[in-house]
Amino acid sequence: MQPRQREEEAWKEQIKKERQFEELEQLFSKAKRAQENVLHTFQDAWRGNRSRQRLGLVEETMTEEWQKRKKQMYAVDDAIQESRRAHQRAKFASKEATAHATD
């Protein structure tokens, strides 16, 4: 495989990862909205002090899960960004090597 083809393949893979991440972000937002809708539905269905306490516990648990998923999502984003930077460094190094070889 030619160096140019490898670069193009690496770039296509990077773009694919970024699109997958964007899709994940959209799903994540939908899940958050669904979580909020569930809480509102429960709140409307249950009235009184005990139900508020219970809903508070449910909301806390859901928020903790949300924060865990958000941290995982940011870790994936960081990995994608580092992969992109590594690809750009490799591409630059390849150009530098080619330039020095032709001198």
C-alpha cells in the first residue's frame, strides 16, 4: 500500500470515528431528554411528600448514571482527538521525510 493510500485510509477511519462519536452524542442527548420525561411523568403521577422523596432518589441515581456515561463519552472524545493529532503528526513527519529525501 502506498503512503498516500495509507494516509487516506487513516483519515477515512478518523472521520468514521468522529461521525460515530457525533451519533453517540445525539443518542446521549435523547436519553437525557427521555430521563427528564420519565421523572416528570412520575412526578405528575405521584403526589405527596413520600413520592417526592422517592423521586429524589430516582433522580439522584439517574444523574449519577448520566455523569458516568458523560465521563465515558468525554474519554472517547479525548481518544479520538489524540488519534487525530497523532495522524497529523505522522502526516507531517512523512512530508518532512519526503522533503529531506528529495534534497
